[in-house]
Amino acid sequence: MEFAYAKHLQLLTAGKRLHAQTETLKDLAIGVECFKEEYDAVVAAATLQDEERKKRVEEEGGIYDFDE
């Protein structure tokens, strides 16, 4: 009987832990929302680099194919 009670308490604790984990997971973003901020930062940095490179090439009077 003591074993059954101990197992019951163990299962209750595991159930509470699983409930807390599922509640935490429900609040997390899914899909693009997970990494949207980092993606936007990378795109902005790449765009800035490309603009700086274009400006530098124009100042030097050279022709550069940016599509490569």
C-alpha cells in the first residue's frame, strides 16, 4: 500500500510539472515570430552594408555588379 501511495504522489508531482511546462510552451511564439527580430536585424545590417558598398564604389568612380 505504501508503494502505491508513493507512486501516486510521484505521478501527481509529474502531472504538476507537465502542466507547468505546457503553460510555459503555450506562451512561446511559433514560426516566424520566434526569430523575426533577429531576422530583421540581419536584413537591416546586410542592406546597410550593401548601401555602403555601393556608395564607396560610386565615390571611387568604378563600376561594380552587385548582382553577383
